Amino acid sequence: MDAVEKANAERQRRWAKDQKIGEGTYAVVYRGREVATGRKVAIKKIKVGQFKDGLDMSAIREVKYLRELKHQNVIELLDVFSSKTNLNLVLEFLDTDLELVIKDRSLVFLPADIKSWMAMTFRGLEFCHRNFILHRDLKPNNLLIASDGQLKLADFGLARDFADPGYKMTCQVITRWYRPPELLFGCRYYSTAVDIWSVGCIFAELMLRTPYLPGESDMDQLKTTFRALGTPTEEDWPGHTKLPDYVPLGQFPKTPLRDLFTAASADCLNLLSKCLLYEPRRRISAKDALDHPYFFALPYPTHPSKLPKPIPKRTSSLPFEELDGNTEPNSTGPGVKANPPNKLKRKHSDEGMIERSKSIARKLDFSQ
């Protein structure tokens, strides 16, 4: 056995797999533990043998970027080892995710709770952007929550660096409901603003308790967005008609955010609107978002340890692979469109939870 194989074998012996908690086409996730200490971990086993050309690019990206990112609000990669035709990523174990929190109707959110989740999301994202890394798949079930309430960005399989501003990138990233309009129109040169749009959609979802812009196809996603925020003009978004996949989709009037988010504070709506600007260069940065008056006005963000959390329900094997789209909302309103049943699903969905979530999106009282 050479030195590399020996080191790998030693690493492998440090960790024990206990129970399978998720499975997809290319990966299986286990709950595990560190043998010496008993510390709980998640072990993501990637099936390398499934790929004709060797290792999946998303696995390489996930290892690369998580090696570089060490932050309280980014999931920690503890170790990597190989076994036969598998690559194993040892990650810190996190109890739940923001999607399960949003869908748990037994939980009541206070304005301060939403503020806390948003602050942690922006903190993690600001650290990624400061290190020239785009996440490119932000959505509630990629925001994991630890036992102490800390929210952490996870799943960096679509992440990439953006140090070279002239580098062409794919527009086929970010789960559709959280994908900004420039990517839907085929933009191949973009930067941190794509992640900020996703955060804006998550912000709205926390207030509505249902996805804000649920499109059924890429074209329908654009229409759903325009119905909610108005059809962009050349003044709103200079040059958008020149994007590669631009098509006119009709004229929709701009509906004030206040009409849907009736009880939100002025600061809250101001930050939300700055995340959802059509012109990417005008969207707020994660750094500036953290300095926004919203985070300094009463009520102050809830301490993470006091945030509402669902009772653990993950006893069965859960789907790990992302399917196209998200949950099945049945709520209507400007920008919140009901979808046909069984068309769109999001990973880690619990059927019973979906049934319980089929109610009108309630508007939160931000005046408390």
C-alpha cells in the first residue's frame, strides 16, 4: 500500500456510516459519526463509477469550494475519502432546512425570526461573494439549519468562481423558481446579482409561507415574474431586449409590493425590492444588504437558538436529487400562482407536510 492509499484508509477509518437518510441518481447521503468522538456527521457518497469520464463536475466543485469556505453560515466540509468507485464527502450534520421550517404550519414566524434567517443568509452569501464564489442554487432547502439555530448555505454543486468578469458561463443554473430573469433570457455573462435575486425570492417566501414566483416552464417563469413585478421597460432594465433568448411576453402592470405584503414594514419592502430589481447591476449587494436599515430597526433579529424549529420527522429515506421545480403551492395572489398538482416537486418533500401546507398564504403581521 503506497502512502496515498494508506492516508486514505486512515481517513476512512475515522468515520462510520449509520443510517441512509437520502438517495439520488448519483449520490447517497448517510447519517454517520466520528468514531473517536461520536460526533454526528453527514456522509455524502458520490457514485464515481456512474460517469463515463470519471468524476462528476458538481462533486469536484463541491469539494473545491467547501475546502476554501470556512464560515459560521456555510456548511463545513470535514473530510474527503475514496472507497472503491465512490467519493465520500464528510459534512457537518445539520438537523433541518428552511424549506421544512416554512412548510411546518405548526410554527408561527415573528418578524424578528424572518430578519434573523435573512441576516444569516446574507452573511453566508457575503462571505462567498467576498471570496469570488457564486452559489448559483440558493433556495430554502439548500439553507440548512443546525441544532443551535444557525443557518448555513449548503449544496455547492453548481457553484463557481467569477474572478474573470469576461468569462462566459451557463445560464442553466439556479432552480427555476429562484432563477433571475436575465438567466431565463439566456444571459451568459453575470455575477453576484443572480444569487441576490434568489435571496429576494426566499425573503418573499418566508413572509408568504409559499413560493413567491412558481413558474411551470421557463417562459411561464418569466410571465409569473412579470405579473408580480410588472413587465420591465428599457428604463427599468437597459438592453434586456438584446439578450440571446429574449422574447416579448406581453405587458403586465407593476403591482406595488405593498399590495401582497400588506403588513411588512417599509424597510422590509425596501430591501426586498432592491433584491428583485430587473437590472442586475442595480440589485443590492450582500455586503450592502447587511448594512440596510431593515436589520437595525426594531424588532431586532431573533437569536438563532430561539428561532422556531420543526420537530424532527426525517425517519424515512428522503429523496436527495433535485427535481425540476419545487413544492405544490395552492395559494394565489399577485405573483403567487397555483400550479396543477403533481407537476412540480422539491427534494426533501414530505407528502404529509405538502397536504398540510395547502392553505392560503398568510400575510405576516410586521407591526408587532
